[in-house]
Amino acid sequence: MPKKLWILFTLLICYDYIKAQQEIIGIDLLEKKRYVEIPFQYINGHIVLDVMFHDIFPVKFIFDTGAQNTVLFEKSYVDVFDLKSDRFIPLRGADLTSTIQASIVRNVRMKLDGIKKVDRDILVLPTNFLKLEEMIGINVIGIIGAEFFRNLIIKIDYERQKLTLFEPNLFNEKNLKNFYQLPADFEDNKFYIKSAIRVNNLSKVKDVRLLMDTGASLSFLLNTNSDTTLSVPQKILPSILGQGLGGPILGYIGKVHRFSIDSFSFPNILTYFQDDNFVIVGEKNNQRNGLLGNQVLSRFTIFVDYFRGRVFMKPQKNYNKDFKYDLSGLTLHAFGPELNHFFIKAVLDDSPASDIGLMAGDEIVKVGFWGAWRYDLESLTAKLASKPGKKIKLEIKREGKKYKKELLLRDLFN
């Protein structure tokens, strides 16, 4: 499945963690059952949960193990209920210059599909500057962080698209048969996986500490300034990594010779690099070398033990098969009421897209013989990652005029 990197959140939050009834959070979801199941959709590299928000609105949130708290992007959802803010906190962007004031709203009722409703304290942004719906092609209004599931054991089954929540004191360790416990640190309700990379076949193996982040659709990302000995491949390409307070977060993509988690190894894996620090909601600075995202995580079934601070993985068949990635040089965003219209956000230099004169701001109105509206963003980006040498006919609209183009896909790293 192709993936442009869309880091879910790039904020530095200057506040103490949202306080709540720590002893019952998570356990209150179970209704005295040993376990419950929550279905999810795996869309464009994100775990998407259906939520009934404050008893009225059926909405979608993303499950994000890399975030501490639950965050609402759309302030209108609390305004309509006249829910009052407990206090305001400053949010500082990844560029360390842009700042906005967000609010903490207490006791918001949330019901996930398949389990009882609960009250949670949430962080509310003053405006939806992320526009995440454009990036992943579905209308998502927030993220559910690790605090929501505190004290539980969670099984993430990407193949069945199910989260299973277990009561830790009633958990049968036989559930972990054939699973491997990973070397990991557990801090502030988040997991940091000890991994290793070899940038090229002549370089030394480098140990790295990666935040386990189901809110990121990438394979893995390295913050190159987190360690002076971290290097980058000889060939790297500029890329938009995500969206922050100050605008797009810029970085690079390239292939590293080998990436390993314990005994699980991935050759020639597409890797994302960023020079500047960024941190996820509630995360302290300078405590990791990067993050591990869903492109890798989705190739395993995972147990996340928030009660005892453990993480286990079992590989799927052919877990280390080649990753698909964009072969066009295009970054696409979705728009419109149904998010089935598409415009070009960015064009990579010296790529198939730039070769035929495609430009940022162009709208794609036709793909082959079909109107672009027949696609969703995931299927369209998949088409752009199919195979080198494939020709794709496009019709684009620019300043009211239509033009026919033909893309010839190629591997940008060869």
C-alpha cells in the first residue's frame, strides 16, 4: 500500500498531563468483562475508530499510541453543547515559533463502537489547522491517545481490523503464545522500541530508540539531529512530512540498507528524515531518535500492555515483503463534501510528474477513462505506486482550462 508520510501531529505542548481518575480509566470500558472488541477501519495507514461524540454526533477518531491525550480538532463539537473549558494551555509548533492556545474540556461523553460510553477529558484545538481530512481522504475530527486506554492490555489485529481490550488482572498469558516480547521502554504511557539500522552495506549498525506511533502512516522516521552519529543515505529526496502550526513540515526520504526490530529485519526500506525536532502531543523533547509507524507495525499482530509496560509482536506471513511507495512524485490532497475531488499539493523535482509539467494547485479531474470522483484518496495513491513503467493517463484542470497528461511511473531512487 503506498504511503505519503503524514505525521499526525507535530506540536510541543507546554502543560502538565491532563489529570483524571487514573485508577478507573481504561477499566471503565470493560463493564466487568474479561475483554471487549472494537472494530476499526485501516484507511491510508491509520487506525480509524467510529465514535459517538457526546451522545449525538457519529464521528471518526484515529487511535494514536504516539499521543498521550485525546485531542479534538473541531472546536464546534464542544461549542454546540456549551461545554466550558477548564483552562487554556499554550501549544508551540514544531518550528518552535508558532503558538496557539488550546483548551482542556472535562467529562466529554464518548462511546466507541462495541463498548459502553465513558467520560473523558480532552484537549480541544481552537481551529482545525491540520486539515487531516485532506491528507487521508476521510473526515476525521481528532485522535484518541494512550491515556484513553490506560491500565488495559490492547491487541491490535490489523488483518481482522479489531482492537481487543483486556482486563489485565484477568488476562491469560497463553494469549501471548508465539508472540515475541520486544525490547522497549515504557514512559508516560508510551512505548519506545529499541531498533537498529544500517544505512548502507558498508556502514556500522546503529542502535536507535523509536516511539511506537500508530498515528503515523509512515514506515519509520529518524530525527537526524537526535544523535550526531546518525547519517542519511547518499540519495535522498525532499518531501513534505506533515502539517504543523507554522505550515508544512519539511524533510527527506531515502532508502536504508536494513532496518531491524529484535530479530525482524526489513531490507532496503523507505525511510523518512527530519533535521528539526518535533514532538507528539504531551511528549517530552530529546527522548527518542524517531518514530515507528503503521507501515511496519501493520505487518504484525501486536499486544500493547499499558498495565505492565510490555509490547509483543507476532509477524504476519511475508512480513518483510517489499514496501510500495509513490512512483509519480505527486503529493495529492482530497477536497469537496465527499472528499472525492483531488488537487496536487506538491510536485517533486526531477520526477515523472514534473517531467510532464504537472504543478501544485492542479486539480485531477480524470484518471484513465474514469472521472477522478470515482476514486478515493487511498485507491488513487495506490495507483501511483503500482509498478515502474506503468503509464497513467490524467486529465487536469488549471485556471479553468483542462489539459491531458500521461505519467510514466518510475522508481525515484534508482
